[in-house]
Amino acid sequence: MGKGDEGGTSAAVAAVRKRLGTLKPRVAIVLGSGLGFLADAVADPVRILYSTIPGFPEPGVAGHKGELVAGTLEGVPVLVQAGRFHLYEGHPAEVAGLPARVFAELGVQILIVTNAAGGVRRTFPGGTLMLIADHLNLMWRNPLIGQPQPGEQRFPIMHAPYDPELRALARAVAREAKITMEEGVYAGLLGPSYETPAEVRMLERLGADAVGMSTVPEVLVARSRGVRCLGFSIITNPGAGITGEALSHTEVLAVSEQVARQLAIVLKGILRRIDC
Ligand code: HPA
């Protein structure tokens, strides 16, 4: 897919639209590791396999499925993205951002992104749920490079990338459900190697609270189209050098599933009260 190639986006949009029938999704939810079960909570689901959507590759990471699930969650028409495209798999940033472009074209007003992340702030151990307040793009890639696609701003304003009103709603829902939720800055890195202790110390000094390998491209695309964003990190492990213990991908998946249950409660509470 070339830069400014609306063809790539519109072919994918057409394929998804055909499957939606009369459903008009208002909210899209991108599921990170451990949150796959939320796709099964969608009522009257229409499962759209990536293999049927032009431009959508098959995701390559264990624990990530490759489908969009359309339907309703808590009565809200949604599109759930199960399986995302990471830059570390070799995908260009525009492929990572393609689903967000498709969602915006289909009329989605709100993008909710979730991810698994490492803790950078020393008081964020594994098992912390973090609302994303802001991000650092340390991927040195941007899906908006090239000709702007129709409906996209050339220079998107990023002063409030994660919508303040939606964040306030998320905090209120978590508080009422008695779920502890921290808030902080997500640093997006290319990966796939986890960070070194020196890199974690660097990230701390740069103002990051969590570190991961996703989310940033989607949010950049969404903001360029005026889609409001809300993001959550499930902190599965302290960053390298913080506790002196090594981590494994299996451990990352196991911890994320526990916190994912709490995040699912928060997400459902938000959907019940969301205004879009
Ligand atoms: N670093 C980057 N990405 C991650 C981590 C981490 O420590 N844990 C889960 N995703």
C-alpha cells in the first residue's frame, strides 16, 4: 500500500461495510494481549476475519487473534479489533494504523486502545492498570507520513491525544467499581527486544510511566481524523532493572489476563455511560 493510497483504505472499508449490514459502530476497541475474551462478550457478533479484509495481514504473535468483531457491547454498537499489527513484525506504520483509518471511515467516534506494557514508574509493579494520560512516540515512525488521506489533517494537534472527558469518565467508573487505576505516560518503542535497564532509566527521565510496542500509530491516525481516544495499559511486569528479575512472554500473558478482567469491567462501565 502506497502513501496517500486511499485505495488501500477504501477497499478495506468496503469489505468491512459489506459485513456490517445496518450496524453503525460508534466505538472501536483495540484489544491488547489477554483481552481477547472481550471479543466474545460482543452481542450479535459478526466476525470479520482479517483474511477477508484487503490490506489486513495475519497477526503473527501468539495470544493475538486476527478478526474484527462487530456487534453491541452494553448496548453500544462497536467494532472490536482482536489482533493488531506491530511494527516489530515488520509492518510499516501505515499498516499498524490501517484499522484506525477504517474505523474512522465507518463513522466510529471513539477509539479505545488497550495494551500490555512494562512498568517504568517505580511504584507501578506488574498487575497495575494504567489509564494512558499521554504518550511518547519513540518509534521514530508515523503512519501519517506522505499525502494526507481525505479527512485527515496535515498537522494534527496533539495537545490532548487522550480525551480529557473520557479519561474523567474512566476514572469515575473505576472509582465506583472500586478498581485501582493509575494514570501515566505510555512510551511506544519499536521492539521486539524488551528494554535494557539503561533504556528503562532513560525512559523514566523522559517522563514515561509505562513502555510498550503498540498503540501510538493507531492514536496518531485517529487524532488526525478527529476521533476521540481513550487508552489503557495493563502493566504486566516492572521494566528491566527495576526489580532485578527477568521476564518471559508467557509471564506477560498470564499477568495480563488477571488485570484484563478488571479492565473489562471498566470498559463495560464506560460504554454504559458513554455519550457518542
Ligand atoms: N517492555 C515493552 N513492552 C512490553 C513490556 C515491557 O517490559 N511488557 C509488556 N509489553
